[in-house]
Amino acid sequence: MSFFTIGHRGVMAAEPENTLRSFLRAEREGLDGIELDLHLSKDGELVVMHDETLDRTTNGCGPIADQELRQLKKLDAGLGEPIPTFEEVLDAIGPTLPVQAEIKDVAAARSLARVLTDRGLLDRVSVLSFHDVALIEIHRLLPQARTVLVAGPSAHRDTFVGRAQKVGSTLVSVELRQLNRAIVEKCGAAGIDVMAWTVNDERDLALARTLGLVGCVTDQPGMKRLVEATA
């Protein structure tokens, strides 16, 4: 695959983010995989939502961690969609569609490691995080897991490649506007591939290709078709 496309929280430009509706739309549109975000409910269930709080994307309010799954399931995450659990997403999408699962802390890392082990998902699910400690924990529990260090401005620091190596990442995901050729070349010299977030139009795609990236995260359902049309 010359340049892969990952649906950001599904296809959040067209559907409510991090819902089954959004992930299934990404799959129908032919994107090469999906990206989602994980938090733990009060009773320890991995639920799919970007923010720590419910306020922005649901009709609820307050921290996710303060509510049990049964309470979260009563909320509307957009167009009548419920908040899905991680395992509900896995059950809904095709059995081979790649998944990038972003975690924020060590507790989520431990819960995710159990699911990946129990369901035999190490070849299909990559674990992403901005937080080194979360990826270090995944790597400690599952040395063979695929980890992806995510970065914005911190990708410019001299420590970035070393951080990626320490957490076991051979792929990093960097904000497109923070990327330059020097960062990509430093990563490449260390055997680390680079993908970008978020690539949403032809100009973004042209920049990503010029930089020599291997893929992107996108909000747009038509990005796979654009990649093919401009190859």
C-alpha cells in the first residue's frame, strides 16, 4: 500500500465522531482503517470518545469517568447514536479493517491490553498516544504490540526519535502543519515511518506526499478516492 488513509474518529466531517455510524461510513467509503479514542467508564469499560468529558459531543455533561456504562448508554452522541464501547466497534466493522486506538493513560492501556490479548488483535490494532507512559505500559504488557507515538510541536525536539524508540514505535503520527523534511529524515534514518494528521484536501495530500509520508488521518470520507485519483 503506497499511501494509506485512516478515518479520523470515523469520518467526522460527515458523521458524528466516534460513533458506529461514523466508523461504518468510513469502511463503506473504502478508507484503509479507522482511528478512535478510548476512555474508561466508572465501572472500567473502554468507551469510545475523544474528550474526557461528555459536554461537547453528547447531550450529557461531566467526566466520563464519573458515570457507569449503563448511564453513558442513555446519552445521544449525535443523530441518535449511542456512545459505543471499543468491543462494540470491533463487532460492528469488518473483521480485517485495521484500527488505530488512541489512549490517554496507563489505566486505559491495561484495559486495552486485556482486550487485545483476549481477542487476538495484535496484528490488527495499533495503539496510539501522545503520552509516553501509556505506550510504555502497553509495550511492557505486550512487547509485540504495534505502538504509534503521536505528536504536535514536540516532534521538533531533538528527543522525539528517542522517545519513539523507547515506546517501541516504528510509526509516528505528527500534526501535518508541524512536519518538515528534517523531521521525516531523522525518523527515516532511525527506521521510523511518519504519517500525518489531519489531511483533508488535495493541498494537504500534496504536502504529505512531498514530505514522503506513508499515510494520513483524515476527516473526509472521500480521501481514499482522492488518493487514488491523484496517484
